[in-house]
Amino acid sequence: MSSMSYLHILERYQDHRGAIAELLASLVTGIAEHRAVDDPASLQGEVHALAERYPFLDMVYTLDAQGIQTSDNMVNQGKALARTGVGADRSQRPYFRLARGTQEVVVTEPYLSATGHNLCLSAALELRDATGRARGYLVLDADLAEIVAFLLGDRERRRFQPVFKAVYSLIVAGLLAVVGVLLAFSVQELGALLPGADGGSDRALHLKPFGVIIFLTLSLAIFDLAKTILEEEVLTHKDIFRHSSTRRTITRFIAAILIAVSIESLLLMFKAALGEGEGILPAVAMMLTVVGLLLGLGVYVYLGSRAEVTLLSWQKRREEPFPAASPAAPARHPEAPGPAAPRPERALTE
């Protein structure tokens, strides 16, 4: 359960970009005052209060009408970001170019922050005085990964990620230790097959290879399980809000069990063919179990994928705006003259 990659962050942004834009616009609108351009310190208390309630907030600063920064960066106290910036030319930044000449809050697309070196969004608003003259701009920067976690309610779980990773790492270490013991047993069984070794009777010697295969099969299944846990829970990010991630983990786990049980059932059948007739019924029962697990896994994967497709299509329909009703044409008085016919353009030769 590592941190979200840029790809996961951008996917979540595409899913919730409307809610993200509305949230940032409401924050900027709540603290926007034209006097902030002349007295940026008046916003310091409001910015700190917002940062405590909305921890994804990185910094707030003001620009003049030409895009020159007129205040220091009012930074979230919990983040190590640059606090200076007065005099910096922001006239070519996307938020300034979008906000210039508009009276609404504009929100940029995600970009790599020059101060925090993370994906962020900027919301900007042109500040006007009572006469309507542009006095400057108020800009708010937000961490994209943190705002996604805030909207999904995932912040508290992320705090426990180091604990989860440590526990999973201990479990993986224990499983790998068991794999090492099983491999040692298989090597010991192989040593008994070497010429000159005391392997017992001929019948016991013939069954030794099956013991080696059993140890190797168990070690393979346990190692595959440890590898799956290490990849899914420690090394890579697992999106618990997507059904496909949980379905992938269960599929890999059941697949490892299927391989191990299938090999064990085949070994029992081979032993029965060599004279161990009492093992044929358990072998058949294990093979039927494999078939049942495989059918159940197929049904689970099919139903899970269908449910996810249905859920995603429903969310997409819900987010689509309702079509705007076209304005009705005004009623014309019966005696009123109709619209004048368009006059033909004169020929170029005239």
C-alpha cells in the first residue's frame, strides 16, 4: 500500500474533477477581498484556519494586475514549502492567463509544482474594487493527491499505512522462512536418492521423488502467496475504492491455491498408479475441488466485472449535465410583418 502513483492520482482527478473544482472555487471565494492586494497580511489568519480544516491547501498568495507577486507565500504550517516569493513574475503561469479578464474563479489542470515538486492545482480569482477596476489576483495552490484523499475520506487510513506495511512485511518474512525450510527438506529428500545414500527399501526409494515434488509444490504455493502480498500490500499502491483491485488480489490468491491443489491431486494419482490404491479417492476428491474452485472463481470474476461496469456507467450518467432547454421562439402577432428576406450580395463585377 504505497503512495498513489501519478497515474492513479490523475485517474481519480478525472473521476472527481467537478467536485474538486467546486471545492477550490468555494475556498477562493470565501477569502477573496480586493483589499488583500494592498494588505496581504489580513488574510494570514483566514489561511491558517482553512489549512487546519482543509489540509490539502499548500499556499495562498496575491498578484498585482500585471502578474507580479505582491505577498509572501502564506503557507500551510504543516508543510515545508518556500515562504518567500515577493516580486516573482507569474504573468506566464496558466492560472494568471486563465483568470485575466474574467470575474469567475478559474481552476487549472494538474501540473508539477515548482515549490513542492508534487502534482497540484491552482485556483485564481481576479479581484476588483467597487468601480470594477482590476486590482490584482488571489491564487490558491492545493496538493492534488491530498485533495483526492480528502474527498474520498482516505486520510485517516493513509496515516496507518506504515503500520500496515510493517505487519505485511513481517508476514511475508515468515512465509519466506517457511519456504526456506521446505526447500531444505526437498534437498534432504533429493540427497537420499543419490547413489550410496541409505534411502530404505526399494518401495520407499520409489516414493522419494513424490515427497520432493510435494515439498517443492508447497514451497512454490507459499512463495507465490508471499510474493502476492508483497506486491499488492507493500510495494505497489492498492486502490481500495476500485473493485478491480480487490478482485485482482483474490484471483491471484485463488490461482496459487489451484496450482498447488492440482499438483497434489496429480501426485496422489501417480502414487495410486504405483500401487498406493487407497489414495485414488482423495485424489479424485481434490481434483473435483479444483474444478469447483475454478468455476467459482470464474463466476466471481464475471459478476464482479459486470457489477463494476454497471457502477461506472451509472456514475457517468449521474455526472452528465442535463441538456439545457432551448429557448422558445417569441410569438409573433398575426399582423406583424415576417422577417425580412436576406438581401442577395452584389456580384463582384458590379
